Amino acid sequence: MSTELFFKPVTELAGLLEAKTVSAVELTKAVIARTKAVDARVKAFNSYDEADALAQAEASDTRRAAGQARGLLDGIPVGFKDVISVAGQPLTASSRMLANFVSPYDATVTRKLKDAGAISWGRLNLDEFAMGSSTENSAFQATCNPWDLSRVPGGSSGGSAAALAAGEAIATLGSDTGGSIRQPAALCGVVGLKPTYGLVSRYGLIAFASSLDQIGPFARTVDDAALLLEAIAGHDPLDSTSVNRPVPRYSEEMHRIRREKKVFRLGIPKEYFGEGLDPEVGAAVEKAIGFYKSQGCEIREVSLPHTEYGVGVYYIIATAECSSNLARYDGIRYGHRSKEAKDVVDLYFKSRAEGFGAEVKRRIILGTYVLSSGYYDAFYLRAQKVRTLIRQDFLNAYKDVDAILTPTSPTPAFRAGDKSDPLAMYLCDVYTIGVNLAGLPGISVPCGFSSGGLPIGLQLIGQPFKEAELLAIADLYEGGHDWQRRHPKL
Ligand code: GLN
């Protein structure tokens, strides 16, 4: 049976488009029809603009007919997490605060994808302002996991992961502050890549925690993730944290490394295999380790001794930064403005009280507290010091290994409503947070299914700016398995 168009990877669709077996309009129509058929159940999209997507597809077909196709992404519908600006389209961050906001300009990643010919397709649900691990914190709707609709897709980029898994886009973008690309990728059975801090511009991304946020791709295959990364990466004068260094053609580079170097040294951090790890996830990851061994890779135990402080450090630094970033939502220049206010101070209070949801408020309060005088040294400053130690742990480990291998999430997708205690939710991020604190690249690739049929993800953590090698290691695994060819029945 041939796979439906909407389940095919970019690399295959690019061939069909190139051969004119399929047009961009046909492909886009297939994705739109699929979205209309399943999204009432999956609830991945906050909004989409069918006419706009079809107009972009027509333009792509016209380019191609004139011999001016722009590359492998030309004509490919890509979905955007609803924190990434697409000019003229809504941008809500899944918050009441921005329910009626329209992007005045394109994010740099959006512009780059458009320049590559990709079709911007819809805005995908998330936990409000990217705060959460289940997409239940959205002010509008809770996204469902396409593999089991009673379960969460992970978060905060749950819409981006679920839409891709359900065939409602060919690839998507998300943002990852503490795991928000990799964890939902794991829970929905797709590939999710968080690039090195500074590799991808955040201009036009709604800021959550600026020393941690990175934009990255969700894709069906490692090869597709490489293609998307090379389209969005690179220096941007509009984001002062974006690094000025040449961007390799990741896909070609990855294949070159695969040809030349077949043996990788992989580190297994013992701290990531302890208490709280679901036995089925542990077993799937052990099997993946076995696979790498069978390919001649060297497996070494490594230690990341400060791992246990990761969640605590993250929830101090991320909340401190968010309390500052979210101060701009005051009801004056844009966003929700209360109609009940008596005076300007009351306007700030009421607009924020009405516009923000419970989790966002919790974090602003916590973040303000850890930055306040008398507590700054005890919490924020200390957390920054431990953050340095966490980064040092990784850099020490990289003296002996090329990459580090761990589970992505301690459990497969949990049931909606199961983690009403915020602390239980925060613990979903134990294996992903260190990567953000250390500014490293990390990828989650599907590595099996639980006995209940839920996807399991394997996390590979690379060295700074060595995405090509990280992708090669992930590709080696993917090439020996066919998890990516399974799709949920909807
Ligand atoms: N789940 C983490 C949090 O709630 C990470 C979110 C993210 O990466 N945006 O903060």
C-alpha cells in the first residue's frame, strides 16, 4: 500500500514535486483535507488560512513551471508553533492575552522558509507562552495525542508534534526552552531537533526565557530535520544572540559523516537511568544502545553529576527570565486590555489578571520572587552558578565521547488531566532541561512503542554547533529501524 501524500517525508515529496508527479497545490490540498478530517479530534491548530496556503502553493507551482524552483523545500507545507510570527496571520501564544493579535512581520525563520519556497501552513497550539509539558495549559484547547486521543501530545510544542504525527503538515517548527521540541516529538513518535543556542535566530519568536529559547524543526525523518535546519539556521543581525559562523549544508554534511565515519563514541550518563524511568522506556533505550553496539559504536558510561539540580535550576532561571519578558504585556501597546479599569495602575493589574492563565501567573510570581532583593543571591545567583557546573559536566563528558544518549522523556504519553500537580508536570523535563541549560544541541528520534502502542523517544545530545555529527548519529539509528514508517490510525 502506498503511503498517503501527507505522511511522506520531505525528501520523497521533493522528488515527486521535481518530477511533476505531484503539484504543490495537490500536496497542499491533501494536507488541508487531512487537517479538516482529523483536527476536530486532534486539536493541533489554533488557526489556519486555507486560501493563503493555496496561493503560496500556486506560486510554488508557477516557479517550478518556469524552471525556478528554489530547492527541496519548495512547495512543502510547514506548520508553525503559534509563538513564531507569520506576517498578517494571528499570533496568540495560546494566551487570552494575545487572542486578537496579528503578526506585523515575519520571524526570521519564517522569512527563511518562505525564501526556500516552503508554504507556511497554520499556527499550532502550545502551552500558554510555551510553559508546560502537555499542551493542556493552552487558553483555547487541549491538543490530543494522535496515537491515543485520551492522552497528551507533550508540550509545550504539542500542536507541532501532534499535527505532524497526524499528517496535518509535512514538517513543523517549534521552540524548545526546557524540552518543548524533544519531549512532544518523543510522545508523538516524530523527530524533534533543538539546535545549539545561538544557531537559529529568535527574531519574531515570542520570548519565554531568553537564555534558553531556541527554535527548531519537527520532521518525519532525520534527513528532513537536517533540511529544515539548514534552511532556518544562520546569523541574523536582528538577534544579537545569534552566532556569526558559516552554516553547513546539514543534510549533505550528515551523509558525508555517515560515509566517512561509521564508529561513534556514545556516552551513557548513569544519572539518567535511575528512579522515575518507566521500565518500557528504559528497555527501548537499552535496545537502541544495543543497536549502536552492533554497529561497532563504542559505548561508555559517563557521569553528569549535577543532573539532580537541573529541574530546580531551570525553574529558577526560566521563571526569572519569563517574569521580565512578560512584563511587556501591560494592556497598553498591544494585547488584552481590561475594560473594567479605574486608572492606569488598575489597568495593568486587571489586564494581566484577565489575560494570563494560572501557570503563567505562577511562573511570573515565582520569577519575581527569585529576583527580589534579599532572595536574588540565594536563588537566582546560585542557580546561575550551578548552571555553569551543569554545562561543565557535559563538556567534561565530551572529552571521551562524541554524543550522549538518554531517554527523551521518563514515560510515554500520560493521560490528559493526570498531572494536575505542577511539580509532577515539571518533572517531565528531567532529561531534556540540561541540554538547554548547557546550550547544547539535542535530538529526539522514535525508538519504539510501549505495550500500549505509545511512541517512545531516544535523545541524543551533541557538542556545541556539531549538529551535522549529531544528525549523522541519529540517522545511523533511524536507518536500522522503521518506526518512522508507522502512523497513528485516526
Ligand atoms: N516543560 C518546560 C516548561 O514548562 C519546557 C517548556 C519549553 O521548553 N518551552 O517550562
